[in-house]
Amino acid sequence: MILDQAATLEAKQGKGSVLDDVQAAFRRVLDWVKAGGLVQVTRHEFFIPALVGLIGLSMMFWPLYRQVYKMWNEDDNYSHIILVPFLIAWQLHRRKDMFDVAKRKVAPLVMVLLVPLAYFQYIAFIGDWWAMQSICFVAAVFGVVWTLFGGNWAWRALFPIMFLFFMMPIASSYLDANTNELQIASTTVAEKLLALTGFNPSRLDPTSIQLNSYALNIAVPCSGLKLLVAVTCFTCHFILFARSTVNFNFMMLLMIVPLCLLMNGLRIAMIGMVGEQWGAPAGAAFHDWSGYIMLLICFWIIFKAARLLGWKE
């Protein structure tokens, strides 16, 4: 029995954690740079075409770039944007076995399709339609990848490329229009949890709860939108990373909204509990930190759910 436990512990230590994998990846990157990897990249046959494609995309979609930067800099709901390129790189690395060098083929004729795409981008720019610009940008990235590496590689990279939508303002108007519904739903969950724990909440209006000596006003920042966007982004990344079954993917997506509503309602209820028991300053302090705590708990639940659904890695 002792030997079995020792063997299990040794196996776990040998496997390492996700943090160990990330540290090992950074060490490999540093070793690659020290070995002259950057110089080799600049001498690669695809370096100049890829650079031209990058410059072309930047010129074509510069207004969209500025909007994305503005969202990241000013809107807390999109604070995850900076992580998206790294998550895409992780997804592509995970799928590296799908890209057969023998099937890589330059397809310059695909560039012709970018001409009407540029026209649609111009119309979207004139009309200030960020959703259309976002779609045009993702389509243009797909076209550039197809041009440089061929259709086989482009289609196999389709889902990581579509992950770019998590950086884009494609759903901003929809999310803004439905924020109030999230506020009301989160308030309802918080009210039920407070009632179950004996705090006797009184619902003053759709987004306000009064306790004996502490009032909860669920404003837009507490609607749960930031949590919903971050958890959706992370769950979709996890699905692409896991490369599991259709049923696994469906069940993981199905749990996003209920999980976020429950955790955001729990956060609001706990703010009320802390404020009721220890005063408004304590409630305000817990409010500032509880969002990060709930986000970490959501990530932990997603990992545990993936295990229950059969993910073994």
C-alpha cells in the first residue's frame, strides 16, 4: 500500500502541473532565441510574405485595431483581450500534428477574394459597423493564411482563427442591450441565496436588495457580464485545447450561463453578508476582490466538470 502511494506521488510529480508546462515553454522559447531562432525566422521563405500580409491587414483594419485597444483600455468587460493571441498560439501548438508540411502549398489566387472583402470593410468603416468590420477582419486573416500555407492548413486552423472574435467588438451592442437582463437575473439569484441563509432580504426594485442594515444596488459592473465574457472565452479555449468529443463540447458550453449566473449571484449575496455582518467598508473591500475569487472558482469548476465528462489529460 505504501509502495502504491509512493508510486502515485512519483507519477504526479513526474507529470508536473500546468504552471510547470508554461515555465518549460518559456525556457524553450528563451533557448530558441539564444540559439539564433529569430535570425532563422527572418531568413525563412515565408517571412517576407507574412510581413507583407501583416502590414496589409494593419492598413486595412487600423480603425478596428484602435477600437479593440480602446475596449481593452477602457472597458473592464474586455480585459481578457490581451490574452487572446497567446491562447490562439497555444491552440495552434496543440494542433501542430494536424499540419502536414507535405500539404503546405502557396495559393496566391486566394488574394483575389480579398478585393471584395476590402470593399465590404470600407462600407463597414463608413457606416461605423464594428460587427461587420470584425467579420471582415477574421475572414481576411483566414484568407492570408490560405494564401501563404494553402487550403489544407487554413481549414485546419479555422477554429483558432475564429477565436479572434473574442477580441472583436462583434457582440458589444448585443451585450450592452442585455446587460439589464443579467442584472435582474443575478439579483434574483442573490435574493434566493440570502433568503436561504436567513438574511431576510427585501427586494426594493428589480436590481436592489435591502437587508437589515445594508443595501445592495446591483449596477452594470456587477451584472456578471465581465464574468460571462471571461468564462465563455476560457471555456471555448479549453474546448479547442481538449479536442474531445462533440458531446463533451456541447456539455461544456451548456454550463457557461448557469455557472456564471450562480457564481455572480453568490458573489452579490456574499457582499451583502459581509456588509451586513461587518459594515459597509468591509462589504466594499470584499466587492473589490470577490470578482477575481469567483473567476478562479469558475475556472476550477470547469476543470472539474471536464474531468467528470471524461477529459483525462
